[in-house]
Amino acid sequence: FRVIEPDGTVNPLATNPVGASLIADAPPDLSNGTNVFSWRVLSVDGHPIAGAVLFSIGYASAAAAVPSNDDENAVRIALWGARLALYLGLFVGAGGAFFSAWIVSSSPPTSLRSTLRLSLVLGFLAVPLALGFQGLDITGGGFVQLLDGGSWSAALNSAYARTVLVALLSLAAAFLSLATEGA
């Protein structure tokens, strides 16, 4: 939770959980004019939800100060890029290994095996990126917060962490299947 004052000053708000609600006290010295109450929470299913409410004290300003969300957009683009790489690793690499092991009776050609392995490696590399960027999306942080334990903790405590764990196990099983095929 935060309040953005008419001059652009950002006041983070401390929250107290009360049941399924979060309670925050407004800063006592807000400026006259239009302020923005901005919030970002994690839903029950693990997706971040955000919103904002405008309110005025004394009089309404011509325009409310809204902070730039360039970092937020960049994090979302990076998150979807990492997810795309993970999905490619799963669909092409793991799916190809499954097809090779269960549907095709002979070992795939060397070029296909190389493509499948490369897809699996791409998936392995995407796992920590997808998890880290998910943490940034949850906390609303910028890329610099990847070095902070808070965003990683948020990611590891989300439902998405279990999804990434299953993806990692699938990638490992597919890689092992390709490594032992024909051995």
C-alpha cells in the first residue's frame, strides 16, 4: 500500500492483517489536492492484483501525480520472456523426449536429439529467471530487487513455485530420458 501525494511524493503504508483483510492508517500529514492510494496484493491463487483510488483533500488537483510504471512493464516483459523460454523447454524438449521414448520406436536422429537437448537447457535456464521475475511481479519491485531476499521469498511462497518445481522435475526427467535412450 502507498499514497502518492499531489507533488509526486510516495508514502509507503504499513499494513496489518485482520482476517482476510489488510488495514493501513493514512499518513497524518497528507497534502491538499488529489492523492492516489495505490495497492498491490497477492490473490489466493498466487497472482498479483493491483489498483489505485483517487481521493482529494481540500480541493481536487488539475491532475493527480502518477509514478512511472516503466520498471513494472519491463519486469512483466521479462517475466513473460522467461515463461516463454520455460514453455519452449517443456513443450519442445520434454514433449519431444516423451514422443521419442513412447511413440517412436527408434532413436531420433542426432540433429533432433540436439534440438531437444537445447530446448531442455533453455528450459533449465529459464527456471530461476521465471521464479525471480515472478517474485518481482508479486512485490512490484524493479530488477535491482532480484538481489533482495524479499522478492525471492515472495516467489518461493507463491503457488507458482510449485508449478516451477513440477516443470523442473519434468525437464530433468526428459533430459535423463534422452541421455539414457539407446544406452
